[in-house]
Amino acid sequence: MIMLGIDVSKTKIDCCIFPQGLTGKRKNKIFTNTESGFGSLLKWLITLKIEPDQVTAIMEATSVYHENLGYYLYDAGVKVCVANPSRVRAFAKAMSMLNKTDKADSEALSRYGYTAKLIIWQPEPENVRLLKALLGRRDVYLGSLLQEKNRLEKAQSTHTSVVVIKLLEENIEYLNQQLENIDKLINNHIDQDPTLKQDLKLLQTIPSIGERSDLLLLGLFHSHKFEKASRAAAYVGLVPVHQLSGSSVNKQSHLSKAGDSKIRSVLYMSALTAIKYNPHIEALYQRLLSQGKNKMCALGAAMRKLIHLCYGVLKHQTAYQRDYLVVE
């Protein structure tokens, strides 16, 4: 398999490939980050006597700018790997590749592909993509609504014109209506998909998994096929990082905080409820406190346990039970 390193930016993609392997000559080329540019990339590979099914493309997640390229290459028969940026940086540093340019980054990605154990990217199912897009849009409206409410509160506390106050009130009413509309779209989408509907019901049987966290977790577990619960916990940054070497020997362990911070945020709020009302989480939390762990450490463990419970009910398609065994 030939490794194609691609450094993706908003307007262009820098590509690097070693047609004869790392012992051969390096080839570099820049294309536009458009469908036309993607087509030109495939034609370039053909001129190098490389077929799409011989290639694994390695790129980093760059906001949303890599997504169209990933889908295009996947449809063309190219294997795609979306690499962890921190691991690629660590690899480049270890290889003394210290230059930080788009060309150098694409070479680092190509070389990384030959040495790392790659996880091949799979496109999200269309039903999951739509769900996550609707949830993202809902978050935008919620953020705007909170901002406008804060502005209205400030305006009502000062000598602000009634005209401005009326405009703020009208916009708040509009945003509330938009939220109501998008909630209907989300509910209809889930109702029309038997699998999403069933799994949402299962997640909702877990005490403390609420209205916002259930949908985010539904999207998480349907967009990634985790082999075990610990992989899901690691993906959202809920595994402890231990610092036990050199001058760091006395530092406390902390969560890795890799992955989706939005999911960690809702799990944090869910864990605050779970330590009171979820028997599994409450028992874990109290046990850790009795062992001398601080509250934040115990709360992090509670968040991780919630992920394990979610994984368990979905894997076995069984509603939460008080004697349910968490799948490791």
C-alpha cells in the first residue's frame, strides 16, 4: 500500500507521496480544496502509475475542511485515514522533521502512514450525518438565544430605547420558534428511523442521561463502531493520564481531554445528577471518596462509568438495570 500524505487547509490541499516507497523519490503537488481539485489529484496519481485502490490517504481532522475530500477519495476507492494531530506531531518531532510548512506537514503524514497502525476511516451513515447536523444547528440557535436574552436583560437594566428592547424581544421570539421547529425535525427524523428510535429509548433508561446528552451520545455511538467501552471513553477524553517520571512524579493524574469537548460537557452535567440518582455511579463515587480521592477525580470516574453504561445497553440492546454489568 502506498501512503499519500495530505495537509488540508480551507482553500488548498498539499499532497506528498513516495511512489516507490520511502527509499524512492518523493513527489509533491498542490491542488485546490474543491471537487475539481480532488479530480486533479486522482489524475496525478494515474500519471504516477498509481491506481486509487493502491493508496491510503492520511490527513488530519481540520475543522470541516477535510470532510469533502475524505468522501470523494472514499468513493473513488482510496482508503482514508484521519490521523490524530498530536500523534503526527510527536512522530514528526521524533523524526527531527522540525520545519512547519504545508509541504513538510504532508511529508510527515506520508511517512507516518508507513510506521503507524492506521485505523481506516469509514463515512458516517447518512441518517447519523443528518442527526448531527440538526443537533449542531440547534446548538447555534441555543447560543444565539442565550446571547439575546443577556442583551435584553442588560437593556432592561439601563436607559435603552424601547425600540431596541422591542427588537430584542422579537428576535428572542424568532429564535424560540426556530428551536421549536428544529426540535420537531429532530424528533421526526428519529421516529422515522427504527434503529435510532430504539437506541435512544435504551439510552434514556439510564438515570441521569437527559434530554440533551441522550441525543449527543446517540450520535456518538452511531458514528463510531467502538470495539469496547474503554475505546469510547478514550475517544471522548475520559481516560486518566498518569505522570510518573522525572520531576512530574508527584503530579496528580488527570483526564486526557482528547476528543469532543461538547460530549464531555454534557457528561459532566449528567455525572453531577448520576452521583445522586444512579445506583452504579453513586456507589462508584462514594467508594472513590472513601479511598481518599478528591471530588473532581471521582467525578471524572463517574463520567467514564456513564460511557460504559451507555455502551452496555446499546451493545446488548437491553434497558438499564440496577444489577447491570458494565461491559469493559
